[in-house]
Amino acid sequence: MSDTQGGLQGALGHEFEDGALLRVALTHASAAAEGAGPITFERLEFLGDAVLELAISDYLYLNYPDLPEGEMTKTRASVVNENVLADVAATLGVDDALLLGRGEEEGGGRNKPSILSDSLEAVLGALYLDAGFERARSVIVEHWGSLIESHVAMPGQKDFKTRLHELAAAEGKKLNYSFQEEGPDHRKTFRVDVKVDGQVVGTGTGSSKKRAQQEAARRSLESLGA
């Protein structure tokens, strides 16, 4: 097993009994075509998608008894979309552990949200097969719990960036963002500063520009008392 796969297991908090399952979960079609193995992560992705949705649904149902069905549906959709999955995948180190063909590697496959999100679902499918639903659910809750809480806390509200733009427009203030990138291409960290009328009012960091922007906007709203 490679060091990157070992690192992924450490980040997940689960050591696979069947290491071959994890390898399949990380094998992109481009790698299989170049001899990495005859099986790609696509079937495990199908399974992992269902495991993730069930775990999130179960968590919402049991922990938020007063949350209406419609809000549960919105919350679940907000934390299992491609961008969120790609961010979680990068945080766990799925990007480093992926097995890609040369062409996909050179084309920046490790940074593609579609590949990262699909592979993460495959890893969750492999985890389910390796240790059962309760273990998979525990890992999912650990890594998605705070995301769920943040969305439940603001049912039906607009995202932070939209709210900040509307506030600035209503008060006739000039709003702009400045960006900085740090780290290697496969594991970048983004920093965003928000300026209102030339003054920095909030700073955010994240594994994607979008996440950093949202964090910066959230902090800006707090500093503005909104």
C-alpha cells in the first residue's frame, strides 16, 4: 500500500482490512486503461453515493426532529453536491492517493471536482463493504457533521456572499475581493480578503476559492454587525 493511501486511511480514521477495495476506489478509468488494474471506481462510486445519502438522511432525521422534510431535503442536497465532495476529498488527501493515467495526470485530473467527488463516493462505498454501514456512517458524520450544522442553522437563508453583496448594494458601498494562493498545485490553499470601501472587513481561507470566499463573506457580515 502506498504512503498516500496510508495517509488517506489515517485521515478517514479507518484502516481497511481489504486494501484491494481501497485501491479499486482510487483507480480512475484512465489508470485502468494504462494497466493499473481491470476495475475502476465507478461501481463503488454508485454504492458510495447511496451510502452517503442514507447516512446524511439518517443523521438529519435522528438529530433534527423538528426540521421539516423540505428543509431536510435542501440540507442534504447542499452538503452532497460536487463542490462540497471535492473539498472534503482534498481535505482527506484523496487527491494525492488517486491512481490516474498519464494523460489525466498531465491534464490536472487531481484537481478536477468531478474526479475528486466521484472517487470520494467510491471510497465511502469501499468503506461500507469493508466495515459495514455503522462504521461508514460514523466516518461520514465526523467529516460532514459541521457542514450539516451550518446549513441547518440558516434554513432557507441566502449564502454569505450573496447576503454581503446585497448589504453593500443597499448601503451604496464598494465591495471587492482579493485572492492569494499557497501550496503546490495538487493541494492549494486559498486566502480571500474582503474590502468594503477600501477597508478589509473580513478574511477567509479554504481548500477552494468558493469556500474561502464564503468564509471571508461570513466574517465580513459579522464585523459589519449584519
